[in-house]
Amino acid sequence: MAEQFPEGNTRSRYEEGGFGSRRTAGAVVAALGAAGVAASAYLDWFDDMTPRDMPFERLFQTEISGDASSYWTSVAAPLAVVGVIGLIGLLLRSRLVFAVAGLVGLATLVLWIVMTAIDISPNDLEAADYQPGVWVCAASLVILLIGIIGMGPRYPREEFPPDEPVAYDEEPPRPADL
């Protein structure tokens, strides 16, 4: 599928979005952000506990105690899903897929912070109490967002130079006589 450009050149849409394109660079940055969110599951988040040790129900209830019975029933599961969705987004170079990954990661982080603050008492909780895993997750979400923004639109908009009038195939419409 080739398009005719004013200069007489023909290029396919696939040539415009090659490996050196802005879209690919943004997708790589977003995928690195998604990988960082997944990697944060292996760092301590709070009180020397990793998300692998916290049960998934901890995102919705404060009275939950004890360790998670398996990896897939822990808070680390949605963070791992972000990494998988990010890989799919890289393969498809899709901003929508990356946005879904970002929303899953953001929801996990925000729910965990809110439930932890409710459980501990917001007056006793300080930002210094959060360990590196929380900060890596938050920074990775910012990197993911930068990658999504950097990808730009899928197809460039067709623009006319400002000095050149738009050519009509037929006469321009005239206002009706009253």
C-alpha cells in the first residue's frame, strides 16, 4: 500500500515507521518502564517486606496479615502482569496496550499505599518509611508515561504548507443567494 506524495515519491506506511522511528523509540522507553515496574516486585517496599510476601487481598483490606501462599496470590502478581503487558505493547508498538499496563501498575501502587496508610495511621506514616521498591515502581511508571507520550500518533497527520492554498477538485462551494 503506497501513498503518492507531492514530490512524486512513493513510500509505504511501513517504511515511515521503521526501527529508527519515534514510535519505536517511545515503545522501547515504555517497555523499560514496564520492566522496571515488574522488577520492583523483587525489592523491599515496606518494613523489609517485598510484594511477594504480601497477600493480594492487602490491596483491598487492611486486616489481612500473614504471607502470601504463592507468587500469583501476592501483590507481586499484578506487577508481573504489567511486565508481560509491556512486552506485548513493545511487540505491537501500541500506546493503548502500554496505557493498560500503566493503569494496572498505578492501581496496584496507589491501592497498596492507601491501604498501608490506613492500616498504620496516616499521622505515623512518612515518605521515608517507604523502601526502594515503592520508589522504583513510581519512577518506572513515570518512565512508562514518558514512553507513551514519546510514541506520538500512529500515522502522521496530513498537513498543508501555510502559504499554499488547498486545491479543490471542483469549484469551491458558494454561499446561497438570499
